[in-house]
Amino acid sequence: MFNEYEIQRYLDEDKLCKFIDDNGLYFNRINNFPLDPTEGDGEYFGKLEQDIVKALYPEIVKAYGHMPYNDFEELSKKKAKELHDLNKNFIFIQSWFQDRKTSIEMWNEYAKYQDNPNCALIVTDTISLGNAIDLHFPIGNAMKKVSYVIDKYIERDNIFTKEKKFTHEKEYRLSLDLKDLGLFNPTLLELLNFDENIVASFRHQKATNPSLGQYYRNNGIALESSFSPRSKTGFVVNIPINNFVKKIYIPSKASDNFFELIVRKLKDKNYNNIECIRLNIDSD
């Protein structure tokens, strides 16, 4: 049904209407997923960090006096965990599904089809979506398939990995790193409700590295107008959905009023390139 580049999102009635009304993509902070508290976790004190600690230890002893190596290693491990957890506050993600066919499991879990057939499957492709994202963000964005692993805590990649029990999600993920974006435009962090001390720190970094942006498109700056804050843990990226959405599949069991509502919403925005299609879910 779908080609190798197409990705999908299953949305219930409320989320679909909000998606069209918001006219953009909602990103949630990676550590704000109660159903998966391991989101954003990964290896934070692996061989690389251990080798660095071993190399630094003689210099620390020389500078500050004797400290048992095990104590120094434990302190370093604790600080690495604190930094790892802090960094998760800057990572925001948006999830899609990627498969060649639809999934009744995903229809029920994410679109709530079994409770209410007024729902939908949105289809885009990675090229169109990637181009739309790249136009807004010269740095700090990434997108790829999620890998499902046995133990997240030995994985260096803490953004695009999930536990194996989530394999059925077949997730294709978008991510934004606000550390990168905030370095070139600290006002973004202020807009998105980051602590004023963090904002001040990023302003200082920008002031001490004024020429760093020359290596990036638009000097690394993403505009404040690209964001619509929703809460401390999420925001909408203002990308017109007709720039990437190709089709919206609506179950054949959905009401005619619902189908007509979605068609009308798209027409009101002059999004005539987005095709609405009825789909028989139960026989698919």
C-alpha cells in the first residue's frame, strides 16, 4: 500500500482536528512520555568516559591532593548521569509509523478506532517532510527509523532507540535539539519557557563565540516565528501541513459528517493538494 519512503501517523478525531487547526507538527520533550519512562535514556558512562576519567585522575590528584580512584570514578559517574538527564530537557521528538501496510493494532492504539471510527491515517514521505523541516532549522534536527534494543543503557544513541517491547510501533522519529538551536538564538529558549539561568548561559555562549554561525545556513539561526509554545514540555513547529502531507485516509465506518468536516477544514485553508480517501480498515 505504501512505498519505502512513505511514513504515516494514526490520529484520533481530536488530534486530527488539532493537527489541521495548528497547521504544524507538535514536538514533545523526550522525557515526557509516562508510558515509556526510558525515553531518552542511554549509556552515559561507557568506555569512552571511563578512559577519560583514568586519564584525568593523575592531574586531579596533582592539583587537589590525594583522592581514592574509586571515589573519583563514582563522583565522575554521578556527574555524567546528571549531565545526561539535563540534556534530555533539550530534546524534543515527534513520532511517525513506517510500514508498507496499515496496522489494525496502531489504528486501535493511537487512532482509537475501536472506540470511535472518526479517526484518520496521515501519509507523507521522508523527503517532503525532511525538506519542510530543513527549511526551518539549519542545525539541531534529525530524523530516522527507531532501533529496538534489548538494553537501552548500553546504547550511545539515546534518541533513536527504544526497548524491544515497542517493536510493533515501527517508529520513524523526528528530533529537535534545543541546545544547538539555542546556541545561535537563545531567545528560543526564553520563548519555550526554559529557566532564566539556562537562557543567560546560552546568551553568554553566543556572545563568546560570535563567529560560530558562519558555518551554518542562516548563521545557525531558527526564527522564533517557527514555534508556538503549548506548555513547558511541548510546542508546535509552524510548518504548513500542505508542504508535506500527501493523503489522509479516513475509515469507511467514520461518519459522513466527520469526513465532510475534514474536507471542509482543508478546503478552508486552500490545501487542495491533500487528498482525503475512505479506507475499509476491517478488510485491509
